[in-house]
Amino acid sequence: MGVVATQPWLRTNSLVPPTVLIEEVMVDGAPVSPAEKLNLPPGRHQIELQYTGLGTDAPERIQFRYRLIPLDADWVEAGVRRTAFYNYVPPGDYRFQVSACDRDGVWNETGASITVKVSRHFWQSWWILGPTLLGLMVSIAGAVRLVERGKLQRRLKNLEQERRLESERTRIAQDLHDQMGAKLCRISFLSEHARRNDRLPKDLQHEIGSISETSREVLHSLDEIVWAVDPQNDTLEHAASYIAQYAQDYFQMTGIECELSVPARLPAHPISSQMRHHLFLAAHEALTNILKHSGASQAKVSIHYDGSALEITASDNGAGFIPSTNHSEVSSEGRDGLRNMAQRLTDIGGRCRVESNPGQGTTIRFTVPVKRFEATLENKSYDNHIDR
Amino acid sequence: MITISIVDDEKDLRESIATFINGSPGFRCISSYGSAKAALQGLPADRPNVVLMDINMAGMTGIECVARLKELMPEVQTVMLTVYEDTGQIFNALSAGASGYLLKRSKPSKLLEAIREVHEGGSPMSSSIARKVVASFQKSGPPGEKPPNHPHLSPREEAVLNLLSKGYTYKQIADELGISIDTIRTYLRRIYEKLHVQSRTEAVVKYLRL
């Protein structure tokens, strides 16, 4: 038999703070059995804690405060509310503490508490997170660098290869020209000398004259090849000036008067040797058409550059024709010529337009985009071109 | 009779050109040299009217040879011979004091025309060379920055040069400006002289700055 001793004065002593109890814990809206320890799986959770205060004669007046250490830096004054709500608790170890006081303001210093543990995803652990992040960053940076370096190296390698290819092409062309050029010149001079011999029969003189002429034509072709492959000539000014001069020379002694219209100065924008080569050959084709097929007495070659595109126009006052897809009225040679020009311009991203009408001459217009930046980088590779 | 000397390091070619010239009435090849050095030693004694000079010679180039020859014999006329239509090289030779140039692939009769023309005081200029000349006078910068005694082109000379650089023929220029072809030749001659002066003053300035 025990003795029950009550201490009624204590009950009435308002200096005794109320007892606090954590009644219920809800995680994600579902009650979990309240224990001293709450273990939560990784992830985002809503936590709701309901608590209550006991031991006073006026429970409705009990005031509460709580905190989740270390998430809350200070007590959260809850007033008479008996619920604490946390929308998101990051992974970690916490202690939820709730305290109460009666109307006299005496706080229950001990209160009630519960430990809360929110687990981390494996990748949220610091000892993984740190090195992983670092590693990830390093590998991204490394990968980026590798890719960039790879790109740069490939680009440099390409440039280097292009440069080597070009200087090799130039060397071969120049060797050819130097070796054969002098000998062809010699044939030209000697045969011309021989031709003048009055004692020779006329037809023999004529034949020797043909030898002389042919040797110069070969020389001319060699000159064109060397010009086309020499990287020194890869500028707008060079190309335009060469084509203009070529046109002027081409119509000399042909009975066709050639007028040129070229800007006095053109920027030294680099253009690729491929573009130069195709432009020249297309222009050559246009001049040949005028000479061989147009029957014109006047030709005009204009070169125009507007800062983004180069336009070369070759026009004549000759017979003209009806430009159509099959060019049926044009001789097969002339047809091939037109097709060749169009193909060459297409190859360098340009356009070839033919404007013609029977009896009203022909205008052939080449337009090709030339960008300022096209080869500023390539230009550097020309620094050590072959000096000739 | 126009007397001619040939400077070219290709023996066979030198001899064929000499043969051709000597077979042409009114022209006589009086000497030929296989190097610039030998030419500089021999030419002052030969005193030819016109020198045919190869641009690309092993050792001293034809361009340097012309510059030195102009110092030794200011009155001699030089026609540069070149296999390549290399505007840069040709322009340099003209700046150094040459009066004309000819591509080796030109018809041999053209060679005789060129010799006669420079001998008579003419200075033929192609449109591509005219473009170089225009650029050269423009790049000298504003008047204040030019070295003293730097030559200027007169407006008339500039007009001729501009039309030439646009591809006009002598005849078209004559019609356009209302002058005779002979006047154009005179202008071109003066332009060449100014070009020589310009390249000389530029060479001096370059030398002084070193």
C-alpha cells in the first residue's frame, strides 16, 4: 500500500510552468508515431508537430514557443497555437524544442523535445558532394579545354596543311615555269628570228610563225597557273586587277574594243585561291564567248565591290541570244561555256546570270560574296610564302 | 640605230634574244651579261641606249641592279624582262628607275616596240601598274607627314593615272581629257620620274631612321 501524497499548493502556485507534450507528428500529411527520434528518408518533406501544454488552470492561456535547432536561429513565438509546421527541412540532424509558459510568464525551460534526422541522398553527403562537384567541374573544364584545344589544334593543323599544300603547289608551278619558261621563251625568240628569213618559202614562214605563237600560248598558260596558285595573289585587289589587265590584253589585236570599269582602289580583302581560280576561269570563259561567238565590236568588263559581294560583269554589243535553260540557239561550244561558268560560280557560292536578247548583245554577271573576315586568319599562314 | 645590252642569267635565252635583236633592222645588241654584278662593271663602258634587264636573277636581282645602274648612268633607259606578270615586282623595278617592262612571253616584235618607245622617251604603263602607282602616292600620307621634297602629282597627272588605273586606253584617256596621246606620254614620263624620286626619298628616309 503506498501513500499518495498530494501537494496541492504546488498546483496552485502559479510560478510552476506548464508541462509540455509533443502529441503528434505528421510527415507529409501522414501521422507517424511520436517517438524521441524521428528518422526521415532522403527528400523533401513537410513536417507538422502538434504539441500541448498541461498543468495549469487556464490551459487556453498557455503560450508556446518552439525552434528547430539549428534551422531556426531563435525561438519562434507561436502564441496559443499548438502546431509547428515546416515545409522543407534540408538533410541533417535537428532537435525540435517546444516550450510553454502560463499567464504569469514563467517558462518551462526544459520543455519537450524530439530529435529529427533527415537523411541525405548519397550524393548529398559532403564527402561525396565536395570531391564530386570538384571532380565534375574539373572534368567539365578539362573536357571543354580538350575540345577547344582539339579544335584549335585541328584548325592550326588544317591551316598548316593548307599552307604547306599551297607553298608546295606554288613551288611546283614555279619550278615548272622557271624550267620550261626560259626554254619556251627561247623557242619564241628563235622561231620568230627564223621566220623572218626572206629566203624561206612563205608556207614554211607561216608554220614557224605558228610554232612561235604556240610557245607563247603555253607560256601564257603557265603564267596563269602560277598566278592562280600563288598565295600572294589571294586578295580582292590582285584578283580584280589581274582579271582587268587580262581582259585588256585578251582583246588586243582582235578588233574588239574593250572598255574596263574597275574601281581605282579595292580593299586588300583576302579571298581564297579557289575562289580566285574559279573567278578567273569563269571570266576567261566569258571573254572567249565574246570573242568567238558574239560577233561584237565592243566589250565592257566591269568590276564592282560593295563591301560584301564582288560583281564582275562582261557585256558585249554582239548578236545576243535567248537565254533559256537549254540554250538551244547557242552552239554546243557556247552552251558548254555557259554551263561551265554557272558551275564555277556555284562552286564558290556565287551566282552567274546571263542577260541577252537577239540583236541586243549579252551581259554576263558573276556575283560572289566576299566577306571581310574570310581569311584574316589564313592570311597569317602566308607570311612565309615562297619568295620568287 | 638603237644599241642594246642584255642582262639575264639564262645563257640560252640571252643568246636567242640577242640573235633576234641583231636580226632586226635598226637594233643592235652590243653586249650581254649573265649577272647583275658583271653588268654593273661592264655597262658604263658599253654605253648602250637601252638595257634589257631580267627581274629575277640569282644573286643581285634586276631590281637592285637597275637602282645601282641609275646611279652610275642616269641617262640609260632600262626595260625589265619578266616571266611573271608580278605587279609587285614590276612596280618595284619601275620605282627603282626602270622605264618599262615586258613579259618574256610577249611577241618578240613587242620587244622591239618597247625598246623603241623607251628610247624615244616614252614610258608605257599598264592599268595594273597604274593601280600600284596610285596606291603608292596615296599611301604617302597627308602632306604634313611627308618627307621634305616628296613629290606630288599634279591634278592632270593624277587624272591620267586614275583613268589608266580604271582600264582606259591611251586613246580613251586622250578623248576624255581632251589632250593628245603624246601629252599623255609626257605625263606618264613625269609620273615615272616622281615615282623614282619618291622611292629614292623613301629609301633615304628609311636609311636615316635606321
